[in-house]
Amino acid sequence: MTRKVKDPEQRREEFLTTAQELFREKGYYATSVDDIVDRMGVAKGLFYYYFRTKEELVEGIVDSLWEGAVEEYERIRDRDDLSALQKLLLYGSVRGSVKVQQTYLLDLYVQDRDSPLVQRLTERGVEVLVPILGDIISQGVEEGTFDTGYPLEAAEFLIRGAAALLRIDTGDPEQVMRGFAISLDLWERVLGAERGSFMVFMEENRGLMEEFARQAGHFKRDAKDGDGEGVG
């Protein structure tokens, strides 16, 4: 019987999907390459045909996730029926929902936020989001809602600031929630927005943020109780 050979792109997607399933079940560090190929029922060498390392596979997952997310963020940016403030609040809600769906990646940020891999993933996010948010901020300046002469720079500063202030690496839900509040305050101040205009986001999305914070705490506890990174 002739063995059916899968299309290379289809096989690559299968690796990405299987890895995501295992990361959800076990976390990134506890999942090994052996786990992935065993779940798929393929030889280990096939993994290295598509990816040089597990880190490269994760970058492939994140790139794939960004493709879908960017389309949604661009749709928000291009809507004619929303003010700039409404667009940013909607962006925040959608971004929060996406993050909760991808909490299996929190393992990376909780255990080693300063790793080269996390830094590359962060830079990818900045690269993707800055142009979109810069356009929305420019709209807000035209509307008189925001007051900044540097929309793109403000967008980059706020994205990087939010990533640092959330303190996901602490795994402490209270610290993460405090980071959310500080980030929203920072957005208001940097953009020259009306005081309290961004804090409404916290009131409307508290459940989403609390779930995100809870998951961060979950991965921190697993890191303390576990045996370390999966190998092989």
C-alpha cells in the first residue's frame, strides 16, 4: 500500500496545531519535541525538516496568530462609524479576548520574560501594531480627542509600556490587575485624553482581565511545582 504524502504546507500547519494543543495541556516548557511528534505519529526527523528548534516553531505559531488578528484590528481602524477613542476601546476588548484564547503562551512570559525568544515575539507585536494604532491616534488628534504630535511614537511607547507594566512574570493576579490599571492611566496621559476615558475599559472588561491574570498565576505555580522544561 502506498503511503500518502501530505502537502508540505499542510504538514507544517499540523505541527503548529499539534504544538498549540500540547502547550494548552502542559505549557510550553513542559512540552518537548518528542511530545509533539509522538502526538502526530511521525518521525522526529520530520520535525527538524520544518523547524530548526522548538523556538522557531513557536515563532511560526505567533506569526500565524498575528495574521488573523491584524485583519480584525485593521477592520476596526477602517470603520467610519467609530471615533478614535471608541476604536481604541474596541481594539482593547478584541486584543484582550485574543490574549485569553492564547494563554498557553503565557508560560513563556511568566517563566522568562527576558529571553531572546520573548524579545523577538514582543518586537513582532510592536512591528504589527504600531502602524494600526498610529493611524487611530492620528484620527483622535484630528477629532480633538487626543493631543500628541507624534502618533506613531506614542503608539510604540504605549505598546512597550503596557507589556512592561502588566508584570505577567510575577504570576500574581493582583499585580497583573494593577498593571492593567496603570497602563490605562498611562494611555490617557500620553495621548492627552480626557481623564477617565480609558478607565471605562477596565469596568467593561474586568472579567476578561481577571481571567488573564488568573492564567498568569496558574503558569507561575506550575513553574514552581514542575520539573522544568521538556526536552528531546
